[in-house]
Amino acid sequence: MAKEIIMPKFGFTQEESTIVAWLKQEGDRVEKGEPIAECTTDKVNMEIEAPEDGILGGIRYPAGATVPVTEIIAYVLQEGETLPEASAAAAPAAPAAEAVPAAPPRDDADAGEAGATPLARRIAEAEGVDLSAVVGTGAGGKVTREDVERYVAAMRTAEPADGKVRATPAARRAAREQGLDLAAIAGSGPRGRVQEADVLAAAEAQAAAAPAPVAGPVPTSAPQPAVPVAAPVGEPQVIPLEGMRRTIAQRMQQSYQQAPHVSFTLDVDMTKAIAFREYANQRIPEGQPRISMTALIIKAVAWALRQHPMVNSYLIRDEILVMPDVNVGMAVALEDGLIVPVIRNADRKGLVQIGQEVVDLSRRARSGELRPEEVADGTFTVSNLGMFGIDRFTAIINPPQVGILAVGRIAKRFVPGENDEPVAKPLMTVTLVTDHRVIDGAQSAQFVATLRDALEEPASILL
């Protein structure tokens, strides 16, 4: 029997992956455990392995296609074995056509607020979906987010019944406005679906290729002064918004649009934290990684999260999940993006161990050697830009998390002493950003106060 190869799920919240390249081709012999394709998640690139020995066949998605997790992408066949009937009928390197579910007739009232959840309506509007065509599986036939997403996925994989060019509603509207023929535009979406960006790019290319208008004769009685025209200095560099950069853009836009971000900023006196770090590093054996200030901050954050568990939560659809483990992610800047490796169970680890993991994960993040489990399941994120000389900033929450801490540099500033005399102290500005749907202002204020106490008295976090 043909063995299915599915798109694996590498993370708790992952919903899809993009196939970067097929390492084996249709008809190639493969061995169990041998890499057959490379895919990218929103965090790392991973290899998909053959589930058993045999012949690779029935590839359903080409390189560059974005595929939902657990979707069948190909099969492993044995000698003389044929593909399952549904897959054999599909075109090579393309997903099998899926019928779009038909909905029973509903009047306008059913398709309005009473017939769909608010999130389903927002997704339908963004995708140009007519809610009256979607089958509702919620209570009383209400259309849910899952119903709309299932309908959209089916629409994207089904061949148009009327022979029309596959295109998004936004692309069709743009084509009408620009006076372009959709059939003449190459689509960059799934299975060649024409996107709005494709239409706009075609319009720009057409405008650039059009001949310049010929000016009429200039009357000799009114000579025109020569207008100096600057010589072109070169064409702009075009960088496609794809891969990691595209994923970051989508996730950050989604987070900022959906989550009401609220910021809480305060200064922390780092006098004792600096002394404590120096004391700890003096006792680390030669050749072992030193404890960085980032490691000390992560330890303090983990300690504060244990005191305020609501900040250590996920918001997924209509549910708040208070996570049992404290897994602190640390944002690491890359040349082409950002990645967030995770210190797991940071509240239960010693400072020396956290320091070693910070050094190891940062190094392997920049060299592209992280494993999927090392960037998954973070419950809170720390973004430290102090090493870049930044005093203070705000960050965007990494969903489904509900909080992120932005850390600035440590700099000496004058503050009033005991007798109101000016005293120079090393201060660090931290900004907690929380999702106001889950965390109230008082809870956020209490969390940053606890964090400040932990950093100003670092010995307390070791008790």
C-alpha cells in the first residue's frame, strides 16, 4: 500500500510550511529516513524524511508552494504499486482538486452578524469570501473561523469550473482598474493564482515599456529654456518579501492589528546586578561561557513569570491558556531577519546553565544550526537591544504569546540621592508590552515591579 508523506508539524501553533526544494524527484528511489524535501516554517528550515524505503511518487506540490501541516505532499511506492486513485487523477506536482463545499441557502440575516463569528467575518472580508456560500458548523449553523479557512483552502485548490483565470478578488479588482487581462499575468500564488501584487507589477512593467509621448513643435517665438535632467544613478535594488522576512512581516502585522498593545516602562537600578554578574563570572572555570547580562535578565524574567502566571499565557482563538512551563524566548538578530530560540524551563535552571544556553543558542541561531524544538513553544519573549546602544523601545508581541519585554542599554544617569544630591547610577530602561485582551494594566504594572525588584536585588532570585 502506498505510504503517505505528510507535511510535518514542527511547532505547537504552526499551521503551514513552504516547500523550499525537492531533494528527490518523481520516480527516484528513497530509503527510510533519507531527506526528500526541504521546507521552511516561520522560524527554521527543516528536512522532510522518507517514511520508508521505496520509490517517490505522486508529488502533489511544487517547490515554493505553501502547504497546511498534515497535508499529503507525496507518496512512497513499492515496485509495481500504483498511486491511490484520488492522487493519480491529480496533475503532477499540483494539489488534488478539492470540491468547494456548497452551503444551503441562507438569507441576508443568516449571513450577517447572527450567522458568523466576528473573527470569521474578518477573515471572510480579507479573503473576499461571500459568507452565504460557507457551510457553518458552529452552534445553530453559525460560521466559524475554521469554516471560512476550510472554504478558502478549498477555493485555492479547486480548479475554476467556468475556465476563469485563478485570481484573488483583490487581483480581479486591480486588473479591472488597470485595464489588464488576467490571462496574460503570471500568478505567484498557490498553483499560479494571480495576486494583487502580480497585477500591480504587470501594470508597472507595462507603464515602463510604453513609449514616451512625442512633444509637439515648440513655437520659435517662445523659446523654451533648457531644463537640466539629472542622469539616472542606478536602479533601486528589489528584494522580494519572501521566506523568513515575509513570515515576520505577516506575523507582526497580524499581531499589531489584532492585539491591543499596551506598554509599561520603568528604569531599573542595575548597580547590584552588575556586581552580582561580575562575582558569578569570577567563579566560573576558565574556558566555560561567561554569564551575560541577557542571561541574568532571562533568569529574572522567568522568576517574575512564575509569580505572575497570567503573563505566561497564550491566547488562541477564544481561549486563554495559562502555560505550565516557563519557556523564555530571546530575540536574536540575523542578517536577513530575526529568530527567537527558547530557554526552556528557565525558572528551574541555574544562572550558569542559562548563561551557557544563551551563548550556545545565539551562536547556532546565527549559523542556521537550530533544531525545530529549540525555537518552539516559547511562552514569553525578551528582546534586548542594549548592545546596540538603544536606550528604550517598544516591541511587538509574538503571538500566541501575550507579552514581550524590550530591554535598553545600561547607562549612567544622575538621580536624586538620599539627601536629594545628584548621584550617578547605572540605569536600564525596560518596557513591557502586553496584550490588553488578556492582561490588565494592574497585572502588567505588578509584573514589571516584580522584575525590577529581582534585578535590583539579584540574590533574591536564587532563594
